[in-house]
Amino acid sequence: MTTEISDITSDQIAAGQRAYELDREHVFHSWQAQGPFTPMTILKTEGSYVWDGEGNKLIDLSSQLVNTNIGHQHPKVIAAIQEQAGRIATIAPQHVNVARSEAARLIAQHTPGQLDKIFFTNGGADAVEHAVRMARLHTGRHKVLSAYRSYHGGTHLAVNITGDPRRFASDHGADGIVHFFPAYPYRSYFGSATEAEETERALKHLEDTIILEGPSNIAALILESIPGTAGIYLPPAGYMAGVRELTRKYGIVHIADEVMAGFGRSGEWFAVNHWDIVPDLLTFAKGVNSGYVPLGGVAISPEIFETFRERAYPGGLTYSGHPLACAAAVATITAMEDEGMVENAKRLGEEIIGPRLAQFAAEHPSVGEVRGTGVFWAIELVKNRETREPLAAYGGSSPEMNQVVAAAKAAGLLPFANFNRLHVVPAMNIADAVLIEALDRLEQALDVADTFVQ
């Protein structure tokens, strides 16, 4: 065990033990069978570290749910929340307030094109719900196209739009969602041997789907600019431009889901910037204020805004543009600008993460592929590089994968794992030395993964 014991006191540990007991007695957890679940207790967070219930200091290589983009307890954001609480702690969304107006200005300053109108939500899932509602009302159509191997949120419509197995229990085929195969070169659904083939075949498949579903029935196409939980698989060259052209050709609203990839995670303010794409609607959450207070939203194009200039938009939320959340967003975006965090994320990917993961791929037979950009990377773990048999089946885990994750934790990491992948998603402002140490520790987990290679 290479974890460090901090100055966490015995009183803090005792309080954590009491919290665990109360959690198990009263808290109903998301995405879990409630009985066997043994959640980790967190006693303290700071920067790129968290302390568990025993007082062990772990490097947070997960950014929690890939949302603490500027790390834990950034002093400027904490101060902004405290100051806002002393001025206006909460107010109904119909009222103008300084925090919301300034947050909207800063967000619009960084969104691509003329996505200058901002509708605030409580998080990413309801941002997706409202973006789809806007698209349906704008077009007068109902169907929504979404990729398999995607995640768009846990509320009813958002989880049906989702293309991973978490939708299965709620998907009754009654919500107007049509899924299509994404461009995913490593596990191509089209038998592609090159990126160029993957782009051509995936776009043909998408256009065929549009034609067969009826373009006049399709309100929107929603696509994660870089899929997050589904695998951080970057689209091949030409694919994003081709998708955008198809949406224009058939009058379909293009919704870019930037909930995870946005606000610097990919080394750009928004991931669509990598391909010079301007969607019609853009959803965001997570990194907008590093998750310190729940906040999400939709950035809206002029054309869709005009639909609701004289026509009431039938939707809203009690906590839309909550002042504490917006004050946190203002402080977060300002800190990102002042401290050059987006540029730093790009540098970390190019100079530290990318080269080290390439080394992992060369030296560890369990590594099938590494891919990513900025501070947004995935390691595909396989039992056999030739057949690409995953270390855990799609949609689940495995005893082997559980051992790999346990090894990462034993090495002093808080990792992010999904199916057969480990994701490398640290904060944008993680210190170089801490990141290098984290990758050293992660390699200990890959040593365990190697033992399962056939």
C-alpha cells in the first residue's frame, strides 16, 4: 500500500465511520444494488487529493465524475460561493441577478459561433432534456438520433437517448429515440481498416438511417463531441464535419453534448473546437463550475432563439441559474482564464499523459489501445491484443477488472473505470509532479492486468 496517511485526526475518522453507518442505514445510491454496495467514505478534499475514511491520501485521477476540472477546494471559487451566500443565497429564476448575468456572459464568450443565449439547468441530464424539447418545438418534429456507446444523463428522456446499457431498464421504445452506430475505429462496426474507411462508412450508415427513418420526422441529432463515459473515443478525421453537413442537409438540429468534454477537459474550451464545428445547441454542465454547486445549461443559436422570441418556451426549473451555482461558475471560468488552465490541459496531454500512455501501450500486453486529448484519456484493457477481447465484457465488469481497480486503489489512486477501461482524467491544474506520480502508480495496476493476458 503506497497511500499516505495525512494529518486526518481520529475525530475525523470517527465522524467518517458514523457517516458510513448512517449512509448504509438511510441513503439510496444511484446505479447500485443497495445490499452489497460498500461505498468509500471521503473525509477531506484538496487540489488533486482526497482522503478516504481511514485517512489515506489518494491522488484523484478521476476528477470524481470527470467534473472537478479545476481540482478540489479552489480558494477563489470557495470564496465566491461564500460571498454570494452573504449577498443573495437564492432567488427565483424570473428575477435578474448579477451572478447569473455574469455567468451567462462568460459562457457565451467561450461558446463557438453565435451560441450567445444561455438557458440554465441543474445539471447535464436536464440540459439534454431541454435541448431536445427546444429542437422538437423549433422543428415541429419528434424523433431524435443518438449514437450507441454514448451517455446523455439519467433522467427519463436523457437515459433513453443514452446509447449504453444503463438505458435498458427504462427503454420501452416509446420516446422517439433512434440509435445509430458511431464512428469508433478501434472496435469498428463497419469492418473498417483505416480511419478514412471508418469515416466514410459511418457517415453512409448515418445518412442511410436518416433516410430510412424519414428526415421530415427527425427533430435532432445529439452527439457527444468526444464520448466520455462510453470510452473517450475520438472521432476520425472528417467525421464531425460530415455529421454537421448531414444535419444541415436534412434540416435536423445538431445538439453537441459537451457536458463532460466541455470547459477545457479536451484542451479546448469546448471539444467541438477541435473540428471547427458550430452546432445549433450545445449542452454543458460539470466543468462549468467544477461541480462545486450543481449547474448545467444549453447554449442556443440565433435561429432557435428566434423561435421563442414571441412564443413562450414551455419549460423551466425552480433552481435555473441558481445564484450560488452561477457565482461558482463565474469564479471557475475566471480562474481558468487567469491561470491558463485550458492551455495547461492541452500541454499535459501532449507532454505528459500522451507520451506516457503510449509507453504503456508499448510495454504492457494488456493495453489494447490508448487514446485521448488534453486531460481526457482512456486505456482499453484486453485479454488478447489480436482478437481485442476486452478484460471485462461490454456493459459489465469482471473479476479481472475488479482486481485491476483494486490494485490502482492500493497504489494510492482514486481511479475512474468503466467496463474494460481505465480513464486518465485528472484536473486541468494538476501539478506535473503529481500527475507523473499518479501515472507511476497507475502502471502498478497495469502490471496486474498483464497477468490476465492470454
